[in-house]
Amino acid sequence: MVYICACQNVSEISCRVDLWVPFALLPPPRPGMPPMTTFDIACALAATVVVLYGWQKLCKRTPIWVRQLDHLGVPRARDKPLVPGTVVVCGGSVAGILSARVCADHFERVLVVDPDIENPGKRIIQWNAAHLYLCLFVTGVRRLWRNFDEVAKSFGGRILPADLQFHYSGVQILGPHADYPNGDFPDTLLLRRASVQKSLYQLLRETKTRGKIEFLSGTVRSFKASADQSAIESITFRNSDGALETLNDVALFIDCSGKSQAGFKWLRAAGYDIPDHIKCSYDPNMRYMTCTFLVTSDLVDRLPIPQAQKETPVAYAYFPHDDTQSCFLGLSINDGNAVQILFGDTGMGHLPGSADELLPFLERYQGFAKPLPSWLFDTVRLLVQECVPEFDPINLNLLAFIQYHLLRPGALPSNFVAVGDASVYLNPVHGQGFAKAMLNCITLNALLHADSSARIPRDFSARYFNHSAKMMKGLWDATKLQDYGSTSCIPAIGETKETGRIARWVTARLITASTKDSEIASTLWHVRQMLAADAALFAPTVLWKVIWTPSMF
């Protein structure tokens, strides 16, 4: 312990600990054993270097879904037939649009069924909420549509390096400057949710592929299994006139029904043995509020936000380490000169609901390592003086993960998949929704490219969910265990608030280290943006620093 305390910095500690690993693992010498020779020591050191090098390479390797991006948006070869029949996409939100675009490269016909695909705002609770788009999502849509940037900009969007101004308890978390010294980080998108979905819908309608894309105004009500239940044979939907219709040539059914996760109910209604235990859920018992100010260009120029932060996707974001004394806060300047402030509450018990409550609410923040910047108060004060804000409250309750991968082989129809929230509904405050849907579509596309036959294989559904399982479970566990640290969260059955305590302990040290160490900050940034696997956080050069960094909280 004295030896470690004498080190100058964390990196020196990690280096020295690494070197002593082989000696710590060796059994104590027995009486009569010859002492270790120089050759023995050299061999031990060499073995350590080899093991650590292999460990580092394994943890830092590019994850499979990033490698599979190369195949996204790539159509089947002309000499390979498209799969006959119709892909039925149930739901025309972002997950449905992405799924339809992927399938148009592989199937003869894609049918998107949605009651009102052009104006879905009333059915999507986060339609007016502030959004963050991870780099994986932006990278993916650029592969699916080469003119995505152009169309997004026509809706007022901006494509910016994902330089996020995240502060934990007021202390800034460093960005990935270690890997991008010139600040040319991978891009994100600055555009409100409604405009993003409208731009994607426009792109889908204009898509030119071998497969035909069609839209149907209606609602899927059920589906019928084949006689041996090996596949979905037909679907029944209610059209815009209220009449029930049936479609028989179903090649693939994609559940994009969102948080209703309707596919789970339809499978059981169709006679499939889907037990209750595969559906895991918990209640974050959380509320969040988006406050939107529509301002003039002149007022944007006069806002006392530091100029460098005006040019970033998020001007300021604050995450509390004690949610009983302060709550999540984010501020951004969006398209159409819309200044949005997002508040997320799990413990303070109250969120501002009017303009005159905003400043008093911020002034009650306590328990931080570093106070909120003065320019933030001045900005809110000026906005309140010159604008009338709109408030969009959301109460977030039950979140669910349907673990289809746990079902026995053959339990699912071969042509059923679920994309996005229809399979895993995560806490939206973590900003992973769009990227999660993209992750599912990357997997779907890779499987379709891997099999060039003219029909869906009998194990296609099982392969899809098995390939997705590790990624989806990782996202579910990470956000769930983080949410368990809040005061009002109600855990899943069989778990308690103590579940994940060690993970939260490590996270506190990880975040502390990311405020000081550029390598750790860059690794954390890449994992959060889904450009690296969470295994990257266990690389030797990262793990030792994290373990030996005392938490500031």
C-alpha cells in the first residue's frame, strides 16, 4: 500500500501493478525449492506482456455491429433473387422506417402498416421531448440513404461533431480528444424528433430499390400461424375505413409497435407458447419535462452561452450524483431556433411547469461537486423575460425487455422479428432509443445478407434474437442497474435496490476517472455512442486506472 501511494499518478500505478501480476499469481516458494532465476523472471514478464497485450486487443477490437455497417444499404447482388412475398412492418415510426428500408434491399415487397404515419405525434409520447442521437444512428442512416445530410438540413437540422458538454455533479467529463486531437469527432444530428421522423419518412418514400415499398393506413390486429406453427401465414388489419382485411403472402413480420410490444400478445393469441417469465420489467418511476423556447436569431446571438458551446449539440448537460438534491438538466439550441431545456426527476419531487418556476427551481440545486455555471442562470433569465415557453411533461413508468432469445428452439415462427422498443423498451433519458433500433436493423441486414436463398430459413427468428441478445441485454442491464440507484425506482421482481450496487460503485470511479484521464474519457465516449463494446472498459490500460481512482462522490 505504501508503494502504491508513493506513485506520482494513476497511469504509473497501473503500469507497476501490471508488471507485478505474474509474481502475485505465483505460488509461494516451498522449502528446498531453488530461487527464481533471471530466466524465470524474464519468462514471467514475457508471459505477462503477451497476456496483457492479448487482453487489450480483445477488449478494444471493433465490435461486430460496427463492422457490419459496411453491408448496410448494400442491395443483394443482381444475380441473387429477392425473397418473394411481403414484409409486413407493423408501425411506421423510426424503427419501422429503418426496418422497411433494410428489407427493401432483400424482399420483393415491403408494406408499412401504420394508422397515421405522416402525423403520429399524438401516439408518440416523446414527440415533443428533447432528443439526443448517438453516433451509431447517424452513421447508420447515412449508409441507408446517401443523401441523408441534405434532407436533414432541408428540415433545419445540423450535422455536428458529437462534442457533448456532459457534467457529472457539475464536473465536466472529458471528450474523446485522445483519439480525435483535431476535434473531428464522429457526427451527431441536431434536429427535433418530429423533424427527424419526417425527414426519414420522406427518404423512405423516395427510396429506389429492387424491392417495392408501400404504405397502408391501418392497424394490425392479429396474425395467423401456419398449420404446423412454423411461420406466420397471414395478418389481419383494420384499415382507415374500419373494415378488417387479411394479407396472406407474409414473408416476414416485423413488430415495430413500440412500447406497447404488441407482438408479444399476438404471438400468444396465435397459439404460440410464450411464457410470462421471458418478459422482464421494472418501474423507474420517473418524470421528465421538456421546456421549449421558440426564439429569434437575434436572441440566440444575445444568449450568454459561451460561443464554443453554442456550436455543440448540447450546450450544457448536468447529471446529479445525488438525485434527492438535484435532477438531470440539459440545454441545447435546436432547429428553428428552438432552445430546449430538459429536466429529469427521480427524487426531488417537483418539476417546473411554468416560466416563473424555472429560475427558483435551478436555484434549489444542491449536493454538487461543482455548481451550475452562472451563464446558465443568465440564459434562463433572458429567455423567460423575452419568450413564453411550452412545457411537455412525460411520466415514465413500466419499462420492459421481452427476452425472446430465452425461448426453446422452434417456439417462435421463423418469420417473426421485433425491432426497437417492441423488444426492449429502455429508459429514454439515456438517449439510446434510435441507436438501439439501428442496432437491430444492422443485425437484421447482416442475417439477410448471410443467406441469399429465396426464402426465410426456418431458424431465422431464433438466429435474429440470439444474435441480438448480448447487445440488447447489455443495454438493458446497464440502464436498469443505473436506474436502481435512484430513490424512487421500483426494481424488477426478484431484485432489490441493492442489485447492481457494485456496478454503480465501479461507475462512480469510471466517471471520476473520465474527468481526468483522456484514454478513459475517450473509451467511455465510444461505448456511450455505441461505437465500441462495453468490453473496452475492461481493457487493462483502462481497468487499472478506474480501480485505483478514488471516487469524488
